[in-house]
Amino acid sequence: QVQLVESGGGAVQAGESLRLSCVASGSRLRIYNMGWYRQAPGKQRELVATGTLGGSTNVADSVKGRFTISADAAKSTVYLQMNSLKPEDTAVYYCNLVNLWNSRYNYWGQGTQVTVSS
């Protein structure tokens, strides 16, 4: 069973940076599509960034040029570097892993809160 534990969230001022981490236990990152999603109060969960080890990454237009997804396979950790944060980035951020060959194996972390004040 894969377990995901996020950390790194917090309260910051607009323009500051945060790096979120997601440690995956129980499997290797190489067999998963990795993703970060977020959900703001009263809104649906939305995709922030996705990618695979050694492959291409994709980020939402709303965060393009500011957020970067990366991973360290040796540490089984997925990162989301968030720069130039804006108040509209305030949300709970979730880490997600989906098995590349069987999407039934789909795992979520518990979420970490990011709050950006102006």
C-alpha cells in the first residue's frame, strides 16, 4: 500500500516562496505519474502540475513560470517549488500518484495548507 505524506505548507506573504514535499512509501516513483492538485474553499480540486521521472512536466496556466514539479527518486519524494506566490494560490495542496500502467492504483496525500496574504 502506497502512503503519501505532504509537508512544507504554511502562511506567507505575496511574492514569497514555498517548497512542498511529498514522501511516498511503499513503492517506487518511477512507475507513477506524479501530480500536485489544490482545492480552495468553495471550489473544486484542480490540477497544478504533473510529471514523470525523467519525462516531461506539465503545469497549469495559472501557475506557469512560477511553480515547478520535480522529484528525487532516491528519496521517494515529489516536490512542488512555488515562487512569486499570490493570494489566489491559497488552497490545500494534495500530492497524487497514479500508476502508469493501471490507473486503478491512484493515491492521495492528506493535504497541506498554503495561505498567501497580500
